[in-house]
Amino acid sequence: MTSTHLHFLTSVGVKKPNSIRNKDVMCPFCARELLTDIIDTDGPIMLLKNKYPVLQRSFQTVLIETDDCDAELSNYSNEHLYRLFQFAFNHWIKMEESGKYESVLLFKNHGPLSGGSIAHSHMQIIGLEDVDYTIDIKTEDFIGLEIDSSGGTEFTLSTLPKIGFYEFNVKLGERNEMETFARYVQTAAHYILTNFPFHCNSYNLFFYKLGEERYAKIVPRFVTSPLYIGFSIPQIPDNLEWMKEDIKKHYFTNTEHIHT
């Protein structure tokens, strides 16, 4: 039977190290020789079972993006970025097609307000046995002002944000457009951390499969609005058109994707 809630194991959660808030904590992902339950590797990229599986009725994995503790998705080289996205999607789809799970989550936390605990860049792929995340996700969540597009792959700024304020969407066209998809995601992350009109050091990156379509949503993180927490009412800012043009100015004035 499909469930609407995940059960969190607090006895496991309290044991998790936190290198985001406590810089004296040794980074567990840098001690690669001590890592266990490795599922797959591709050079510096590694997928392994989560040492702290805090969610009941799930299969939790961690995807370590790089062996450089100071690197971040917004600044990866094109070669590494494409390699990472192909690796992540291959394992995400493999878990989906295994038939073992009601749905499979792929997401990334970055920064102190993201809900993450380890600073070293990583994603998570989690198979949920009886929770379908798509129940509360609608195609309208990915409607927005077009920033750029190539082929069937589109980069937009949400006009109906799910949580509120600013949310960036990327819709994947054909699977062979993965490089464009990855560059758009990277552009959103770079804009949030570097050129955003408000100081921001945190974001979440979520991936979705709705029907035959796949999407990414990149969300800058601040303290969440009490109107959303208490009443589930998202707010839409009045400067979306300005932000759309600002991103175009920074990243799409030339044919090449350039960080400025």
C-alpha cells in the first residue's frame, strides 16, 4: 500500500557526522580507503550504500561526485559535469527499472540551509518501498519563463513555484541532450551562488520523472516562509522577468556557456 510519510530513525540520525556546521569533523568522503559497501565507481565518482540509513523501508545510497573536497557542481569542468550526470542518471534509472521500489529519489543538498550534513559534494539516490513522490508533483510545477532552450531541453524560471519565490527548472528533451541538461543545471547553481541578487550559500537540486518526462528543479535556500510552513501557500515575486533577463545577460549573451 502506498504511504504518504517516511519514517525517520532518530537513533541512526544522531550518529551522522556534520561537516557543514562543524569544520573540525573529518570529512568521511575524503578517507576513500575507509569507505565500504561500494556499488560502482567511475574515476573519482563513487556510488556506495549510505552508512547511516535513517529512512525505514528504503534503500539509501550516496553518490560522491568528486575526490576534491573543495570542488562544487557549479564549477565542475564540462568533462566532469557530463560524466557525473551520465553516471547519476544511469544508476537512478537502473534502480527505477529494478521494480523493487514505489519510486526512486535523486537529489543534492548544498550549503548550511540545504538540510545536508556533509560538505563534500555528493548526491543521494534513494529507493522508496512504499512512497510515491510523484503524487504531489504536477507538470505545472515546472512551468516558467524561458531562459534558454536547445532541441527539446528547456531552462526556465518558475512562474508557479512549488515552495515559493525563485525556482529554476530544466526539462530534459532526448536522452542524447544530457550535456545541455547538465549545463543548464550547472548554470542555475552558479547563478544562485555567484550572481544571485541576494546573498545565498545554499541550494537544493531535485530530479523528477513524470510519465515519460524528466526534470530538474534547482531551489535557492533561505529560511522557509512561514506562510508556506503553516498554510502551504507559495509566494511569487514580482521581479521574475528581471531575473530571467539577468541570467541571460550573465550566461547566454554568447553562444558558448560562459560563467561570468
